[in-house]
Amino acid sequence: MKVVALVSGGKDSCYAMMKSIHYGHQIVALANLLPADDDVDELDSYMYQTVGHQIIVSYAECMGLPLHQELGYRTTQGDEVEDMFILLREVKRQIPEVTAVSSGAIASDYQRLRVESVCSRLGLVSLAYLWKQDQSLLLQEMIANGILAVTVKVAAMGLVPGKHLGKEIAFLNAYLHKLKELYGINVCGEGGEYETLTLDCPLFINARIVLDEYQVVRHSSDSIAPVGILHPLKFHLEKKVDIQSLTSPDNISETYVQKLGTVFEVEDTLERCEDTFKSLDCSADPIDDLAHKFNISRTNNKRTLSLSCSLQDSCNGDYFNASLYLCIVSFLDGHVSYFSRADLREDLKTVLAKTESLLAGFGFGWENVVYIHLYIDEMSKFSEANETYVKFITQQRCPFGVPSRSTVEMPLVEMGFSKAYMEVLASSNKDKKVLHVQSISSWAPSCIGPYSQATLHDNILHMAGQLGLDPPTMNLCSGGASAELELALRNCEAVAKCFRCSISTSAIMFVVYCSKRVSSSERHDMQEKLETILRQMRIFQLQEQNTCKALDPVVLYVLVPDLPKSACVEIKPVLYVDDGTEIATETITESSGSEAPHYWGFKQENWHDSCIQKLVVPGKICAVTLSITSEDAAKICFHSVSADSVNDDQYLQYKSLMEKSSRFCFYLLDKVMADNGFGWEDLMSLRIYIPASLQMSIAMLLPTFNKALLELSEASQKKVLNGEEPIFNIVPVIGAGRSASSMSNIITCELLGQKSWA
């Protein structure tokens, strides 16, 4: 990408440019904001370094690049951002091929979010390659890679103006680390402890800056942390005879040779707060329920509302054979074709509009949504799905942060769904923490799209599905499924650390989506890799925290047709973020004296335990996966009191098997929850994964499972149902199971419960 670099004169913005070039981008211009009074070093800005700004004009000549400066900089909070908008808009006008902005943000969300906001308004990509990097290592990197910078401001305990101003960072490195140990300062100065001015670096291909004369100005005589600045009085440029740098025609643009060293002054005469692009029309068209048949489910939990919405494919009319496939199969020229009612874009628009209407019925809007599962029938239409998605779910409509999301391809049409299916988790409590980093960095994959990396709500961290993407390049790593899984786990851990937790000790559940392209042996290796990495992470984490407190998560593997970017694997973790109260490290917690239920004649047998994997945080969280294999189904049907005589009709056999298996699933789930002090009113979400190979339609499955729940409610005298709507979501898959190499379950249930408020 062609990049305009925001430069303040400090070490961070210079090293950010070097990192951008390292990752293959091309710096074509510099941009700098000056205070309104050129003779004053403004110290009150939260956004920009201004000490030493008098020298920035020389960067144009040193680097051989055009420098754009905005001269009307004001210090008020709102104007700081608008000044940047005006400056970058003018750069883009003069250099239309600019597509990205480089900045030196390391830890400041205030700066990063505002750069991202301006970039979003201008259609630019934010590059922040220093973001979330270890500051000790980062400072050492800068020094080792030839950044020669001196301190021009000090404002921290242990830094004395008369002693430490004007000193090179290489000279102060050891002392800064000593201050970190003593007082906890940021060694890169991210907390405002000090500011620097870069006098030379490998990007300065023409000349270096020599500071001839300066004045030390003491702004505060505080006895603990005095504040002082270095005010340059005289400097000159020293030409470089032997030009050596990391630049090349591919790094520094030759397009602007005639402008090299030129400084462009951007006058503040443009309208402030003007957006470049018109906002999207987010109004939903009215939905004609008579024209569509929706599948809708919702839970009872008082904390959260889990709501799913999908369309039943309308090809199930005169042409539909419910016992076999759901859409007409025609053999034309030897190819199988599935005829569908509409395209993905139209289906998703209808589902989004209906979901919005359903949320409104509960007094909710998109700002109440915590997490979204988006299932689509064709991953090749992913971009179309996003284009439709952003017409409903925007930053403007989600002022507390856009919800986190996972997107996978599922065999929807084969089971009677339309091409789009969506689940949302919403809450009346809008108190949530949302991490939405749109900048490309070395930290973790960016979310340039309309979703966040993670959302923390009610002590549960819902993390977006993570791929094995190399964060600085946003490309899938090479090496196959195991390599992708390892990098995806590292990316998950980077996100978790932002919430002061770890996937190795705080995870409740991992759902691992595997592409059908991955062989069984590769999936086996991938599972071993996951277990090994989590074990190594846990050992390190427990040693770091000097504790033995850790959760043992449940793991579910789901085989799907395809994933974004044609990835082999996508990981979706759910974490419990401890609020300081004690949690149990045991995952099996049986309540004493509980009487086992006997619904449908089922009684506890030893083999039942092999179907269940669970994690319980007593009184708070209950996570369960239930797996029914063909062998389990045979036992269920054999032991069933109401077992029918053998029927030669394969469809009726499958139907009978599914009826008995659905009863067994709800019997066992009810028992697990009751044994651990949870009830159906605590249910947050319940997904029932059914393989499309069973050739059973959603039109048949929904009433089958709903009838089983109704029978459970009547037999147990418990409030299980939620009116006429199911409390579970049926999700079609290629396969699912607790083992990556064997995902041949007939039914797989994924349950997450959280104690409701009394």
C-alpha cells in the first residue's frame, strides 16, 4: 500500500515508518500537525507531540519526501481530531493513490481510536505496527535499528530536566529500565514520562539533523516529578555522502521526485466536521411475514437473550420431498445443481431486517447485541455478506462498540434453510467492554470490518473467530492446518491479554471449526498441537501468576464446508474473566442428594458419562457438550421403552431414531444442569449440530426436538419452553464431535448457561 506517515518528530513515528517499509508498504508522504503558535511548545495535547516541532520541516529534505503540515492546530479535544481529518483529506486530494496511514501508537487507545476514526471516514487503512508491543523489546529494537533520538521533554519521577534532557535514548536505556523497576514507568514514554526528537535514522537518506544550540525550559518545579522541555534554538543539516538506507524504489516512491523536500502548508479553510463519505442508509425495509417462513428461537435467561433467525427455503413447496433432499437436484451435463429461492444478499437482508424487528420487540437495538454468529451457504460471497451486514450494523448504531462475530460456511440449503442464518446474543445491560482494533499491527489481526475482536459482558469474554493470520500482513500463514491453529491460538492469547486473562487458564469453551479440505490425519495432528500449546501456555501462566487456579475448558470440533480466506481452521474461544471471587478448578461438581430424573424411562447408566463433557463454575457458569454417535443411538433405541418395531422405510427409521435421541439429549442435559444447580431458565445458548448427510430437513427436525422439550416440561413440571418458540438453534454441519479426527456424531449439543438474576 502507498502510505502517508504521521510524524511528530519522535522515535515512535519514525520506527513505525521503518516497520511499514519492512512489511512491504511504500511511504509516499509525511504529515505533521503544528500548534497554532509556531513559537510555543504545546504541552496539553493528548494526541500529538509538539516539543521540537520547529525541526520537523527538515524531515522533508532528510527523507526526500513531501511533508504536509496543518498550520491551524488547536488544543481542544474535538479540534485535534478534526485537524488530522483536514490534513489527511488534503494529502489524499493531492496524492489520490494513498491508501494507508502510519502512526506510532504503542499503548494509547485514545490516539489509536482517533486515528482509526479519521481513517474510516477517509477510506484509509490505519497501520500501527508498534501497537501492543513489549516496550522494553521495542526500545531495544529502535536503538539496534539505528534510531538516533534525544529527549526533548521529561515529566516523570527520576528524570531531571537539567540532567536528562538532550540525552540519546541509547544512553538512557539502562536507566529507564531501572526507573521501570522502581516506579513502574513506561520505558518508551507512553505514559508521557518523556518525549524524543529523532535526529537520524536509516530513513534519513539525504542528511542528518545536528542540534547546535538549545534552551532547557523548566515548566514545573515539582520536587517529585519536575517537568522540563528542550527548546531548539539552532540546528543544521549534515549531508550524507555515502547514502545507505533500507529504502529502494519499492519503498520510497519516485512519483514525487519533483517535490522531494517540499513542505506543503494546509490552511484550515475547509469545513470542519465534514465527512467525506455519506453515511449508509440503515433503515430496514418492512418485512412481509406472509411472504417468508422464518425459523426463530430465543432463550429465557434474564441476563441475556439468545435469538436466532433464518428462512426456510421456499423450494419446499410443490417441488420438495421432505424425506430426501430439500432442494431439487437436477442432473444436467453430469452436474448436480441445487435450485434456491434467492441469492445470499437478499436472504441476509431479510434475516437482518427480521432480527432487527424482533430485537425491537424486546426494546432492544443493535447496540444491545454482544455477539453474532453468521452462517452463510457460500463463502465465496463473503464480501457480499459484509456489504449487506454493514447496512444494518454500524458504529453509529452501536455507540458502545460493534458486536464481535464469527462467520463460517454451513450446508444450509441442503437442510432446508436459505442462504443466510444468524444468531445474536443480546442484553438489556449495555455495560460491556468492546475491543475493536482496526489498525494493522504486529499485535493481532485487525478488524477493519464491522465487528470487534472481543466483547466482555457479565464476566464472559466472547471472542471473535480467529484465523491463522499473520497480523502485520493479514495473510494466512503457510504450513497447513497445524501451523494455522498455532498462530490462531497466539492471536487469541494476544486478544485475551487485553482483558488481563489467558486462554490457557480462563477458557470455558473452544469451538474449533475445521474445513472439509483438511484430512483426518491433519486434524489429528491439529488436535495434538492444540492440547500441547494450551498445556505449555498454562504452565507458563500459572508460574507467572504464582497460582494453581485454572479452568479446564470443553472443546468441540465442527467440520464445515469452508472458512473465510479459505482457511483450514478457525477458533472461537469463550472465556470466564474472574472478577476477583474464588472459582473452582474442578470441572466436575456433583450436587449431593439430587434425585436422578426418569423421563421417558431413561435411567443413569455408566456409558452416559462418555457422552458428556462439561465445565462448571459453581453458581455462575455451566458449559456442556453432548455427543451422540451411531453406537450411542443404537443403545438409546434399544433401551427405549417406547421402541417401535423395525421399519423398512429408511426415512421413518431416521425419524424414529431422531425422536428417541432428542429425548435422550434433553434428559441428559437436564440431569447435568440439575446436578450442578442450574435450570433451563439459566440457558444462554443451546446449539444442536446435525450433519447434512442424514438428509433430514429443518422442517422435520424443529418440531421433533420441540416436542421432546414439551414432553420434558410436562414430565418434570419445569418451565422449559419459551412460549411457542424453541430455545435451541439447529445448525447444519458436515460433522461435529469432541475429537478432531472423528466428527461423525449424529447429534452434537453445545450448551452454555449462566445463572440468571433472582
